[in-house]
Amino acid sequence: MSAVTENNYTGNNSTTTYSFTFPYLKTSDITVSLDGVATTAFTLANATTIQFNTAPTTGALIRIFRETTVDDLTATFYAGSAIKSEDLNDNFTQNLYVTQEVNQRYVPTTGGTFTGNLDLGNNKVTNLGNPVNGGDAVNKTTLDSSIDTAIESDILAGTDLSKTASGGQVTIDHNVAGANTTINNSNGNVIQDITISAQGHVTAAGSTDLDGRYYTETELDAGQLDNRYFTETELSGGQLDSRYYTETELDAGQLDNRYYTETELDAGALDPLYFRQDSSETISSGQTWSASDSYVATTSAIDARIIDLVDEVGGFDIVNDEQSFPDTNPGGTTGQSAVLSIKAASTNLVPSGTTVTVTNGNLANNANITITGVPSTIAQGFGFLVESTSTLHTYTFHRLVPKATEVTTVASNATAIANVGNNITAVTTANNNISDITTVATNITNVNNVGGSIANVNTVATNLTDINAFSDTYQIASSNPSTRADGSSLQEGDLYFNTTADELKVYNGGAWQGGVTASGNFAVTTGNTFTGDNVYNDNAKLKLGTDSDLEIFHDTNDSIINDAGTGSLKLQTGGNTKLEITSNGTTVTGGVTATSFTGSGANLTSLTAANLTGALPAISGANLTNLPVDLTNLSATNLTSGTIPDARFPAVLPAISAANLTNLPSTGGLTGGSTDELFLESDNVMSNNFTTGTNKNYLNLLPLTINATLTVTSGSNISFVSV
């Protein structure tokens, strides 16, 4: 399991305290960053929680991590000083923490993955290999070659163009062969007729005399078009009078039936189509207000109406929070209720029933504020409106006020909201199926598994006909079906579940045959009660335990209970172990009753005589141990081998001559020449692991070379003395 050296969170613009789960030696080792930038604007709320001075903004990436100092050891040892287990453990813990941090945050030379940006500090990456995949870094040689190749291959020569490429340089030559360079300006007043190719070349040129194509001014003055158009004389003579209304006809009212006359408009012919500006359809300032759709109000009248409405409610006051209510209830001059807008609740206001009581909520901080008609908790940060009443410090709840930031969020997503509105049918369908959608979200792992197995899903899709056929081969009914669901004949092997008998049946080709009932015939993994035998063939094992540690089976000859795990095999009654079998033998707790016993009994020890009843067989003294013996008159010359237990010796031993005790260490561990006891002798090389006792003091002479592990337990001290 990987060690925890950091914890990560996302800010929400309100939370200031965040916990962390990694251990540390010093509080200075705790480091915090916001969006990758280190910060010191925090304190420790407790040993495992930091508290920011200001809540991190919404979406800010919060990283709390340990950076154990490597500049100095936690503890330093000096010649002649005592080595404490606490200091040794702190030094090893410091090394362990640094190793954990390096292991998790640094990329080894064998490769790894960065989780942040890599800043080379204006240095180069050298000896970079050639890239293989699209996301690989590119070295300069490969980049130069790729650019040269791209330039030489991507630049193409079009029509009349030729290309030469070398070393990443491309030369384009324009071939103008076949272009016409002569423009015909003959024939006097002419228009040039030229042909231009797609490449912009003039490939042909000619000219057309304009005098032969258009009438000249002289020809027009001579009446060249008189037979095609009416002349001024002809028009003045009334040539078009039969085609258009004359002024005389218009004056006589020729168009009166097509358009409103001035008289008709003055009489109000358009009144049904447009609002009049007089008082009959317009409300001006000072006039009585009307809620009818037949009137349009002027801006001045609207301003006056707003003032009247505000006066009707006794005014509109703004309060910072629920602790800033006025000392007297505001209201209109004639007793109307006033509306108070509380900007934001500083805490959740939970109603008792429908009444919220704010302790000392007035500006003087000496009166409780009562708000009635509150339908549910007013959440912290939300504004709300209340109406004043005639009772001092009592108000009636009106409604909540949305947060401006959330309104802005809604406004900034107006397009998305409009899209929802345009697709409200689909949204309604989704809402009607919200339980199914929630089920999908709850089982998103399974959905992702389906996505990861899309090839199998596609296989199912291509075999959908066979899958759909399942509805024909399997049916659910209260009585035996006579046909398949699609009306076709029953086929051998068809299945149906009889809901009356709770039984699964199979069609055998001629009739429905009873199969499996739903009550009692299925064994489930959560447990069952069997009323019949479970038969296991020889060598088929009943395995119990997560790792199948306990096996029960018959191997054709013997019936075996086998402990295949690492523990022991126990037989218990009432939760108490009576027989325990281990790799070293068998332990019986309690009495053992046997009608017979075979074997030498050589290994039977500590038998209590009270438990040996009846006639005992002949006993061989060679196999008797732990028997009470009076050794007072025992001759040591008869003890040639074996061990006598301590319990066999009498309470008072006979006098012993020290002359017969050899190889005893000299007094106090002192040594010297001949019989001198002058020096304390100890090894100066530690070759074997050693663990001190608890609450013990030890003394060692320096110098000392340690080639093994020295463990100092809590409460013990080792003093090293330099000589």
C-alpha cells in the first residue's frame, strides 16, 4: 500500500478548514499550494487540519502535502552522549518520510509520468531520441528534417508553374508560353475583346467598333428612336391618358375607394388600429390609474404609479443580515406595512414550526426578532423579504431573494437554458424517467463496463433477431400457453414460468413438463436451510473459508477433515476449544476417556495419578518421567545422562561444595594476569542484532563498530563511554 504524503481538494469559496491524513515530524514540514502556487496564508486548526485565512475560490485546486526537511537531522549524536530510542526513531522516520516523498513526487531515471508542468529554467533537453508516437517530443534534427520534407512536399506547382526543391528550399518558375501580347487598338472608337486563361494569361485579343453597335448622339437627335418611344409632343397630347389616371380624375376622387381620404382620417378611421394620444386611450401623470389593456401609460405616469405602490406598503428598507433589524418597526405614515430586504442570512435560520426567532437581532442587540410564516429553513447566504407588523420586533415572511451570483450564472447560461426550453419535451421525458436515470448514474461503473465492452454490445446488436426470439422461447403466464408469444407453434425446449404455481416449466414437444419451483429448490449465496442430503463424490471437497482453508472429503478409503491453511484445526463446544491439532501435535483441553490404550506411552508426561483408575499394566521404569523422587541420598556418580526436572528436587538441597563447580565467570566480569581482577573486558565489534530490555540501563566502552541492528526499547538508555 502506497504511503500518503498529500491530500487534494477543490475550493468552493466558503470552506476554510481542510483535513489531511499524512503523519509529519514538524509543523514546518506541512506545505500548502493553491492552483500550484505555494501559500502561507493558513494556520493549523488542530494537528490534522489546516485553516485558510480566506476561503479558497470556487474551483481552486488545493494541495496539502508534506515536505520533510533534509537540511539537518532531527537528532544529532555526540561522543559520550546517550542514544535515545526516540532520537533514533525520529532520524529513521525523517529518512522514511523523505524516501516516501521522493518515491511519489520524483521521476526515476527509468522513466515515469509528470502530474504537473516541467520548467527547465532556460536549459536544454539533450540526447533526445527520435519520436515514435504523435505525442512524443521532437529533437532538432528530426524537426529540421520534418520541416524540410514538409516544405518540399506540401508546396505544389500549378498550371504554367514549375517547381524545384532542395534542402528545404522551393523555387517556383512561371511559364508564360502561349500568352498573347498584342492588343488591337485599331478601328477608331472600339471596345477590346480579350480572352484570359485561368492562370491570368491573355490568350486572345480583338476589338469591336462601338459606332456599329450603339446609336451615336447625332443619330438619336435625328429621331432614330422616334418609332420606338413616345416623344414629348406625343405625351403632351395625351398619348398615355388611357393608360394612367389624369390629375383631373384623381382630383375627382378616382382613388377614394382604395385609400383613406383626409376627411376619413380626421374622423378616426384608423382609431381601431392605433392608440390615440388623448386621455381616451393614454394615461398621463396625475390621471387615475387603470389596469385595463385599453390604455397606454406615459413614463411619468409609470413613475408616479411606482411611488404610489411603495407608499402603499409603507416604504422599502434594506437590512444587512438577521442581526441588523431596526429597533422600531418601519411603516407608512398611515400605518401601512413596510417591506424589509435582508441582504443575506449569516447562518441557517431553522424555523420552529413556521416561526424563526433571532436572538438579539435588533441594532441595539437587546430584543429577539420574530419572523412568522417561514415555510422552511432559510439557508445561509440567501436574502429574504419580510413585512413589518403592528407588533414590535415581529415580521411576516414574504419570500426568498435569489443570490446575485447565481442569477448571473443563470444569465450567463441563458443560451443553454433556452436550449432546455426549446427541448422541454425531452427534459420532461427525462424528468419522468428520473428514477431510471438515477439508476444509470448509480450504476455508472456498469455503464462504463458496457462502454468498455462495446464490441460485445455490437455483437449482441448484430444478433438482435436471435435475442428478440427469446420472447418467443420464454414466456410468463398464469396457465400453460398453447402457442408462442408471436402466435407460432410451440417448439421443444420452450420455457415458461407459471405464476400460479411459481414453477418453471419446459415444453417437451408434446406437453409442458414441470421444472423448478421458486420456493425451496434454489440455493442462494446469502444462505439456505437444506432439508435433504448433499452428496459429494470421492475426492470432491467441501471447502470452507475465503481462501478454502478447511476441506472435508472422502478419498475412496478414508474420511478426511484437512486444514489447508496456515492456522490450526480446532474442535469446539460452546465456543470453547476442546481439541486443537497443529503441525506440532494435538492439544486436548479437559478430560479424555478411553476404553483401551495401545503403544509404549513413552511420550506421555505429566499424568495425574488421580486420573489413572483401574488396574494398570506393567510399567517400564525406563519410560517414567516427572515422578516424585527423594534425591536426598542420591549419589551423583549414578547420574550419567538425562535431565532431572526442578520439581523432583526437595525444597532444601543438601550442602554443595563449591570445589566441584567449574567454568564459572570471575567476579563482576573482571579480568587480569593470573589471579588479578583488574579490567572490565567487552567486545569492540557488534556482529549480532541486539534488542534491549524495557526500563534498563546499559554501559558500553568506545570505540564500537556496529555491524548489526541495535534496537533500544522505550524507557531504556545506553551510555557510551569514550576511553
